Amino acid sequence: MEIKAVQELILGTAKERASFTADYEKSLRYYKTQNDITNKNSGKSEMNKDGKDKPLRHADNRVSSNFHQLLVNQEAGYVATVAPQIDVGSQADSDKVSAVLGDNFNLTLNQLVIDAANAGIAWLHYWIDEDGNFRYGVIEPSQITPIWSTELNRKLLAVLRSYRQLDPDTGKYFNIHEYWTDKECQIYREVDNANPFKLEPYNCFTSYDMTAGYETGQSNVYKHGLGRVPFIAFPKNKYQQPDLLKYKGLIDAYDDIYNGFLNDLDDVQQVILVLTNFGKADLDQFMADLRKHSAIKFENDGLGDKSGVDKLTIDIPTEARDDALKITREDIFLYGQGVDPSKFESTNASGVAIKMLYSHLEMKAANTETHFRDAINELVRAIMNYLNLSNPEGRKITQTWTRTQVEDDLTQAQTIAQLANYTSKEAIAKNNPLVDDWQQELKDQKQDIAAGDPYASDDEHDKPGKLNGGPDDDKED
């Protein structure tokens, strides 16, 4: 793409990019517990008993709640603590793909879930490093401007990545724009930060003459040769909306009620004495006598004289505020589709009760998984292309996701024991509460059989007709 076309692209998407970034940064602030209630304190939660210059209202406490962080991390932990197991139809090929994904794939997936919750969409970039190894990493959502096709399948045509970079020579930051297609990457830098649409080529790639075997200079174009745009979108939902939009108003309401309550607790200690017909008295002497004698002397002219002392205090409607906080908290977890930790009041909750507590979180997680599956398939196919495996586009890819939650292992184990004689080994291994890797469990079982373990069973003994009074037990020898 010509430099003028890139400038036009940056100009044409500036408003959309600014709106997206504003929503993303707002979600980040709430994720970092810098709610709107703390705007006056530059995002810091602070107690300030003398923040207001009012007679009865001195306190101006501003403390953020961390509901958004709790809800986002809850889903990320529930979905991505254990990375999904990938099966490409061949055990050998599946092992090769898993080796490229590496041991930290679950951490990458965890970050993608968090980014998608905060931005509505997360982005993963992959490349081949100088040593020829396949690499991938999470890109901050605010850096990416995707260019989609208008077709129904919504194909990713190109990606504009924009970010700031430090110039080590001047110590100043400048803006970089990378334009990625399915063939190459072009990099430009802004000439003047005051004019973000004036660009120049940023020559940071070394060019080679492959036939002659020597460098030919520096260029702003990189031929990646991956055959597709090396960026993968991980949308959170159909409309790519951040989770915060669903319950931000409720969090703000909770913060307002809670901090109002804290202010009242501080202000209730402020008592103002109203002295009637005491205007000529020395107030300092009055307060000294009050502290010393715990009594006040008044002269009274008789019937009808209103001389005396009254006090102004603040009444706290505790019951109403408790109800408001409780209702608001419940709504936050309801609309945020999370699990309120305070609901685990009993350690003897049954399996059914636990599943009910997780039902809303499971619906949210299932929706996230649905949108992430296609993205992970695209990553796996890119790895298969890198490994030169056969038919990477046509193979069926199976993903097995594992949820991480508080479970009633006893109930689950009893259910498995009752169904063991009529269920495949694979199904038993997948649902065994003691097993983290069901594929490894099946391998271990085969090794036990080969080693002659008396407690291991072969395939013949797993047939329903051979156990517990099955149909074949009625046959005579």
C-alpha cells in the first residue's frame, strides 16, 4: 500500500479507533479498581474525613469496589486455568502441535479472555523468529485496527497496528504504524507528533539478496511469507462489546451508596451545639468549662425564656442502605453472570447446589468458548502449516475444554463408579476428578496393563456384557 493510502486509512479510522480506545481504557480503569468514584483522587482510593467545607458534611471518602476485576478474573480462571487439549486426528501430529503451543498456552489464553472482557475483542499475533521457530503473543487491543471484508464470512483483509516507541537517541517517544497483509508488513513512523497523519517509511528491516548472499540495505517492508494476515481475533461476543457495559451503572451505584455510608459514619461524630441567647459568651471559655465540668450553666429569665443548648447531629438510615447495598451487589453478579463468593456459606454444598451457583458463569464461559474456538482453530492451522503437516485446512480439529471450579468430588466420583462398566475409558478419564490430562491418563492405563498391574483392565474387561451380570453372564460354558 502506498504511503498516501496508509495516511488516508489512519485518518479515516481515527474516530472509530478513539472511541474504541476510550471504552477499553475505561474498562482497564475499573479492572485496576480505579472506578469513577476516584476520579477526584486521580484514580486512588482514599479516606478523607475533612474533604468538604460544609458544617455537617466534612467527610469525602472515595473508595473503589473491585467487582469488575473479580468478574473478569473469575471467568478467566474458570475457562483458561487449564488450556484446551487439541486433537488434529493423529496423536503424533497432535503432540507436535502441543509442543509448538508450549507450556504457557494457558497463560496466553487467560490474557486473551481478560483482554476480550475489557475490550470486547482480543488479538493474537504470530510470526517465525530468526531461528525459524513459531512464536505467538498477545497484542494490546487498542493497538489494532482491523480491516474486514464485506463478505458474509467476514474475512480479515489487513491489520493496522499503531503504537508508541522510544527513540534511544533522543529519549522521546514517536508513533509507529504497521500495515499487515497476507503477504507483507509495511512500517511507517510519524514525522511530527503534532501532525499524526504525516508519515515517512521506517526502515528497520534488513534486506538480503538471497542469490548473492549479502545484505542490500534497510527497508520498511517485511515479506513474512505466512500466506495469511498473521493476526487472530478473539471476540468476546457477537457485537464485540466489553463486559463492563452490562453493569457499570450498578458498580457506580454501589460505590456511591457505600462511600455515602462511610461519609455518614465519619460525619456522625461531628456534633454542632446550638446556643440560644448565648451570643455574648466567650466560646473558648464555654468549651473549656464543658470539657472540665461536663456541664453548662445557663441563666433563665423565667417562663418563656428559650435560653439553652441544642445539638445538630446526622441520622444514618442503616436498614435502607443495607438493603440497597445487598440488592445492588446481587444485581452486579446477576448481570455480570458471575458467582458471588459470599454465597459459599456452607462447606457441605451438594453437587447440584454448586452447579446452580455456577450456572450463570457457565453460560458466559460457554459463549466465550464458542467465539474462541474458531480463533484457536485458526492458530492451530497456522501451526500445522508451519510444521508442514498434511491437509491443515481440511482436517477436523477437536478441542476439549476444562472448567476450573469448586466441585463436589465425592458426588462426581460416585457417578463415575456407577457408570464405569457402561462407559468408554475416554469418557471416564475426561470426567475423573483426579485427572487433569485425560490423554495422559489413557497412556498411563496402557502402561499399567503392559506392566501387568493386577488392578488395570484391558479392553475386553471393559465391555458391558462381561461385568456385573451383563447379558453374556447368563450363557452356559
